[in-house]
Amino acid sequence: MKIALEHITHAYDIDILHDIDFQLDGYHSVAIIGVSGSGKSTLIRLMSGLEKPTTGRIRIDDLSVDSEDYKRHVGFVFQNHNLFPHLTLKRNITLILEKTRGKSPEEAEKIARGYLTLLHLETQMDKLPKNVSGGQAQRASIARALSIDPNIIFLDEPTASLDPILTYEVLEAIKNLKSLGKSFVFVTHVLSFVREFADYVIFMHDGQIHEHGLPSILDEPKTIELKTFMDKVK
Ligand SMILES: Nc1ncnc2c1ncn2[C@@H]1O[C@H](COP(=O)(O)OP(=O)(O)OP(=O)(O)O)[C@@H](O)[C@H]1O
């Protein structure tokens, strides 16, 4: 995956991201870490094209993140599963495939079943989100993100609302997706997962990319801010 962040700033009522200028090429699983409020979610939303930066330009795999071509080929998994509550896990997927990808009901059913099975939800697919565990619902939302056959999947703290056992379950499921040959950009506080799954790490501090490098930066932080962060989350 090729990431080009060109002088990105972003403000809500105050400035959140401050002139991020950053290029990366050749990595497939990029973790974004940092303390709460450092701008991780904002950055991943901008990279996925969900929101536009106040100034600057983002290109990923040589496509502007504003372009329809880019948006059609990215999936996003939110902190909470964001499934439609009145639809079964399976229908949450088939609806999107039918409405946004022009799939026939039969094709959509086949794709949904395939990804739900990959995420070990074959016995849960006809249930409503409220009738499955938080981890199962989150795995269904990962299946939904995969179902559109994205090149890149963005995950914003996919286990934020889960207890340690469900967190483990969801992170194991994500690890198993590595063989699909997709790229991943994810925000997480679970450093053991970063060490196992990421091939590159971005550490955000105060709205900037403060330190970045291979996962080994976690063991040998160069800045006091990353060192302090590591001491806190250990
Ligand atoms: N929609 C919004 N409107 C106004 N301010 C926002 C909005 N979204 C985020 N912020 C503010 O922007 C700053 C960065 O938020 P962001 O969610 O990107 O940080 P984060 O590092 O992902 O934090 P967390 O780990 O708590 O999710 C915070 O101060 C937050 O309050």
C-alpha cells in the first residue's frame, strides 16, 4: 500500500491535526497508536475518505481519497459494530451488496454466507445483532466490510467496546485475514496485537505523527512521548 499525506490539517472547532506530511510505501498492515485525543480516529477517517481534511491532500495507492474509484475499494470497521439493528447479520451484508454493488439476491447471499463463515458465524447469520455477542456482531461488521471486496480495510479501535475475551476473539479473527492479501490500517490500544499484526507503526501525539517505523520502535522508542505512552499502556 502506498500512502501519501500531503500537508494535512484538520479542525473541528479547534485544530486537531497539524500539518501532517508523510509518505509510506510497501507496507500492508499499518497500526496507528497514541493516547486518547491524539487524533488517531480523525486521521483514519480522513485516510478512508469518510471525512475531508480542512487542508491538504491524501492519495492512497495513487488515488485521491475523494475519488469514487477509491471509495468503492475501501471497507471501514467502526468502534461499535454499526450494523442495522432490525436486520439479521446476513441481511446486513446482502442489502449492501444488492443496493450498492448491483448483486442479485442469489449472488449476495452466496458472498454473505462465505464471509460470515470465514468469520466463524455460520450458526449466527440469521440472528439480529441484539441476539449475538458484541464480539460476534463486530465480526459480522468485519464480514460486511470484506464483502465488498475492498483493497484496503480500515479498522478504528474494533475492540473498543469489548471485554478481554471478546477482544481476543475479534483480534484472532482479524489476524486470520492476513492471507486474503488485503491491506489494513487500524487504530488500537492492544499493543500485543500491534506487535503480531502490524508491519509498520505510526505513533500520534498532539495531532501529529510523532514517531513512526517498524514495530520494533515499540521496544526502542526514540521520543519521550512514545516512551511515556509505552510505560502507561504496558
Ligand atoms: N466530530 C468532532 N467534533 C468536534 N471535535 C471532535 C470531533 N471528533 C473528534 N474531535 C476532537 O478531536 C480530537 C481528536 O479526536 P480523535 O477521536 O481523532 O482522537 P483519538 O486519538 O482517536 O482518541 P480516542 O483514542 O479517544 O478515540 C479530540 O480532542 C476530540 O475531542
